[in-house]
Amino acid sequence: MQAKSGDKVKVHYTLKLENEVLESSAGVEPLEFTLGEGSMIPGFESGVIGMTAGEKKTVNIPYAEAYGEHDEKKIFNFPKDKCPEGFEPKVGERVQLFWPDGNPFFVEVVDIMSDSFKMDANHPLAGKDLTFNLELIEIAV
């Protein structure tokens, strides 16, 4: 049976960026999700659709089907006087900020100026083409 939209699947994966392994489910529980719900990036879901249990394959996902383009509009300056006391992140560190409604989001500190922090709210893999080695472990209909 081939995996299709609506199927709950279990998948082992290895994520590579330019032949460097960034993440893998090897040695832990496989990733479990329902195809078509949109919980995974589009290219990952497309790669799993049509696979059969036990099948392995490699999928190359262009950035448009992964985390999208790197958007310069998501880079902003955050005033130091709006930061909590003791907030001293380093360049390259990912920190959690909060929207006015209280919902969290993550940013990367890209520069530190005298009066503000330059933050990048893009996903760390935005603008990057990704490669996934996939193994479909199970399809539960």
C-alpha cells in the first residue's frame, strides 16, 4: 500500500544541508504525522506520498518547498531598553521573544549595537535547499 493524504505515517529521516547532516531520527522513535495536515514542510510530505512501508529514498527539496525564501523584512532592530534585565545574548544565539498577544517566536541575534539588538526572525533554514534521506516505517490507515 502506498502512503497517501490522510494516512498516519512513521518515518525515519536524515536531514542534510550541502552533505552535512543537520538532524536525524536514527536511534530514536521515528517521526509520526498525518499526511496532508500541513504539519510538515510541503517538500517532505510530497516525498513521503507514494512510498510503501520499508521503502527508502532521498528527496531534494528546493527552499520554496521547505522554509521559503530568506525574507529581509524579518530582520529588525530590538531596542535594549525593551529587554528584560540581564538579557545579554551573543551573536548567533537563538532567543525567544513574544508577540503582543503573548505567543512566542524565535529569532537569531545577528548583531549587537549600542542601543539595540539586530534580530532575524527567519527560520534558520530559510533560503536553503534541503536533502532528506527517508525511510517509511509504517502506514496506519
